[in-house]
Amino acid sequence: MPYFKNAFDMYYPRFIDRFLTEWASRKAHKPLLLRGARQVGKSTAVRHLAESFESYVEINFEKQED
């Protein structure tokens, strides 16, 4: 079932959400690195998780076509 923040933005829960939440709840955690197929919601899931933090840094290592 989708999660709606507002009428224009919705979030579909993903399988990885459980693992991201577990990672975030640890007292000490290492940096998070996600790899996987294109366009499956990796960035969206991390940005959704980031809403629970005061601040976060996102670095995208995907090569951009010139």
C-alpha cells in the first residue's frame, strides 16, 4: 500500500525498508552503500529513510553521460 506525504508525492513501501530501518536504529552504524539494478527505488528508499534524520549526505557514484 502506498504511503502518501501529500497529493503529489507518494511512497511505495519496499522490501529493503525493513533492513534500512534496522540499520538506522543501531547505536553505531557504518556508512550505507546500496547497489543494485537500475530504477528499482534505491534512491527513493534512502531518501524516505532520511526523513527520519536531522541531516544526511547522499553521494551518487553513477556515471553521467557527457
